[in-house]
Amino acid sequence: MKSILTYILIFCILFACKKEDESSTFENTNAHIEYFGFTIVDTFWDDPTDSEAKTNYADEIHNFSNIADILIVNPNDNIVQRAQTFADMDLKAILHLNELFFELIDNNSPSESNYNLRTDYQERWNEFKTINQSIINNNYVGTFYIGEEPTWNGITFTELNAVAQLLQTEFPNIPTMIIEAYPSLNDLQVPETIDWIGFDRYFVENPNTNVQFQQDWNTLKSKLSNPNQKIMVILDSHYINWAHGDFGNIELTRMNIVAQNYYELAKSDEKVIGVLGYFWPNGFDIPESIGARGMPQNVKMEYERIGKEITGKNN
């Protein structure tokens, strides 16, 4: 017969193991999410709501982010120092390459901005690649972002596939990414050479329970064209009174709840590779917009909490 003390000891050990298992399960719910960051971080946008001349906000997000965007406009753009600034803050660069490969032709598309693949896109890429080879070859780039809502903006599957194949052939270890506008998801065709895909739909407080958002989410997943493709969740991190308030019925101070809900969406699906907030500075898209930078403190604290939990930047 075991003594009472022995039973108590066994119970304590089993209880401790159970708590450890539960803790491990909780900690690993976001293990598949590798990236957290924001857009419009280094894209020549100066926040109009402050008196400071500033277009690079990496210093404001790096403590809780590990990825952010850099805009490329011309093939002779030298972004070595810009990418180095990111790397010094442990940020991977999302390279916006839309303007490098595509040009605006006419207004014959759903968005009324129709882009075609440039006839000299390979020459433009070679020039840019040569100038910036040091950062492209040395693990500074998190992803090549190659189409700005491609289907919505009139970019065809053939055009998108040509660029994706070029980049994958030359840099197979750097993921390619596209983000589609939700109205065009049904028509979206995803090349097998695209690694990360996502879509944007804003003014929704809870994407997990919103019927329209869930339909879009399932449509996006149905568009995956190879088993290794991952999903980038686009977090609604901006606020427009008439859109979020009047249309979405979301109060500004509840944007922290919106962030929590998007994070829950990301944690619920192991296909998700990251969470990317649209957008950081104020005044983008329309003068009255509030970016993540201008959110109430409780909202910004939630961004920081989520970001640190994903990136492990707990300093």
C-alpha cells in the first residue's frame, strides 16, 4: 500500500505535467506564424499629421515587427542603404516591384487602373538586380511583392506567371507574394510559382464570424495552386470614420478588438505565414485616414503585444 504522501506526490507530478502540456499547447498556437509587420513603412509617404519630414518609419515598429515594405519605382533605384537600415533593426524587406514590372495603360479594369506587363521588364529587372545585388543575395529580402491587387488591376495570369517564374528561377529561396482585392477573388488565378497569397477586405470587426469575409477566406484557400503555398493575413490597421464607423460600425477605440480577431484568424489556420497591417502612417489613401501610428494607445499596445508574441521580440 502506498502512503498518502506518495499519492500526493504522484498527483502533484501529474498535475504539473498536465499544466506543462497545456502551456506548451497554448504557446504553440501561433508557431506557424513567422512574420508580423506593417505596410507604407518605407514608401516615400510623409505622415501629414506631424511637423516632421519623415518617410521611413522602421524605427517606430522594429521592436515588435520583423517585416515591412520598401517601394521600388525605377530600375535604377538604389535601395542598399534602405535595406541595410531595415536589417540593422531586424526587419526583412517586402520589395514592392509592381512599378518595376508593370505599367498603367488605361482604365479598362474593375479598379479602373489597368496594368500591363512592360515589354522591357527583364531589362528593368536586370538593372535593378545588378545595382542591389548585395542586399538581394544576402538575406535582406523577406519577399518579392509582384502584383498590386493583380486581377483587380487588370494584370493577367500569363503576365503574373511570367514575373513569378523569372524571380523564382533566379532567387528560389526568396518567396514571391501577391495580395488580391476581395471583389476579384473569384477570377483570381494563382501561378504555382507564387509562394504567399492574401486578400484585403476592410471595415470588418470580426473576420471569424463575418459571413462575407469567411466566404472570401474560403475562396482564397480554394485558389491555392500548390500544397506549399502560404497565406498572408492582411490586418485592418487603419481607420476611416465613414467607412469603419458608419459602414463597419466599429469604434476607433475598438480597433484593438479588430486586431485580436485577425490574430485569432491567423492562429486558426496553419497555412498562415504572417500578419501584415495595412497601414502604419496617417493620411494614406485619403487625408482623413488614421494609420496604426495614430491609433489610441490601447490599440497600439495590442499591435505591440501581438507583434512581440509572433516575432519573439520581447525586449
